Amino acid sequence: MKISNDAQAVIVRRDGDSFLFLILKRFDKDKKEDHYRLVKGGIKRNESAERAIKREVSEETGIYNIETIEPLCHYTYIGGDVCHEVDVFIVLSDVGDKICVNSEEEGDLR
């Protein structure tokens, strides 16, 4: 079985005394339905998990100014014939409402 090392971000922004979380809404072409998810992607060879999550956040949301606060957890799941080993990080963003989600490689937004 192939193993994929992945990084995932729980993106948080402080709004006064509250915290706002960014969750992506995607359209799954195969299932023909919307689903919600966090930013996640593969860790490239010779790339740290922290560097990978910064790259994935910028690629998928257009947010470049983030701070990785701390590792949150690690989980494993199997999708098809791939075992995904996922490191999850809490990521702080100071970006307001100006987020540009890029779904060119992952399906269409509606």
C-alpha cells in the first residue's frame, strides 16, 4: 500500500473576542454534491509539514500571511489503495474577508 504524508490546516482568525474558522465548500464531481473541508495537501519530498501547510494554504485560499501556532493532532485514513498520514496544524491568519479559493485542480465551486 502506498503511503502519503499530508498536512492539514485549521485556519483561524481573531475577530474581537471571537474566533472565525475557514472551511472550504467544494463541489464533488463524482458524487455530484457539495462537501465541506479544511485545507489539506501532500507534503513534498524534503519539505517539512509546516512548510507544506503554508504552501497549501496559499495555493488553495490565496492567504500568504499566516502563522503556524501549533500542531493539533495526527490521524491516519485509507483512501483507495493509499494510506494517508496527516499532520494537522492550527494556523492563524490576519486576513479579513478577502479570500480567493482556487479549485482548478479539485473541482468546481458553486
